[in-house]
Amino acid sequence: MVVAKRTSKNQLTPLHPGGADAVRTRLAELGISEADVTDAVNWARQP
């Protein structure tokens, strides 16, 4: 993300528009589901 200060507002601009779609496509190609990602995040957050 790039942060630009314009007047009194901050503007966030993605560095790679459509990057999230590319990630979703790659995850689908690898057979990784949304549930797999959720499980991985929950595991990583364990104390």
C-alpha cells in the first residue's frame, strides 16, 4: 500500500491493482480453500 496525504484525508492506494484476485486464483490452483486459510490463521494465532 502507498499512503498519500491529501489535505486532511489519507488515501490508500494498492501497489498492484487486482493483486487479491491473483492470490485467490493461485490458492484455487493449489487446492487451498477459504476454510484452510481460516484454520491456518487460527492456528497461527494460538498463544
